[in-house]
Amino acid sequence: MRKHGAKLQVRDSFPMIGKGLVVVGVLLEGAIKLKMKVIANGKVGEVRLIEYRDEVPEEFSKVGDDVSVLIHGFDKGDNIGSTVVFD
């Protein structure tokens, strides 16, 4: 049984000044929803925006597709690693 809501394999990340960190990657499992808790390398943040093919959905669940997620609580100095877990 899965212990989290979603898992994302990170391809790239970049800061959005004053907003957080944008993480781009492939959804490996589950669904990402707005306001979900994000856990990466022991740090916790929150999903503030999801972008998929120029759309801004409230939820994303297309496993195997690329998605961009704005995470509040992380910045450019944070090492998020190769996988991000959403809870």
C-alpha cells in the first residue's frame, strides 16, 4: 500500500523569486493536488500551482507525463534531490 499521495521524478528545478521553487518532472505515481504537502530531503513545502501543457489544473494524475509544480517553502538553495514525494 502506498504511503503518500504522489511521487515525481525531478528533471529540473528553478526558483520563482518570492513564490518558491518550480519543479519539473515526470509523475511516477498517484495524483498531485493544490495545497498538498511536499517532502524533499527532509524539508516540507506546499503545492501552490500545477502547470500542464499551458493549463493550470487543480489536480494532475497523468502518470508518465511531464508536469511543473510550484512549491512554496523551498528556494534556489535547497537540494530537492531526484524524487519528490507529495502527501
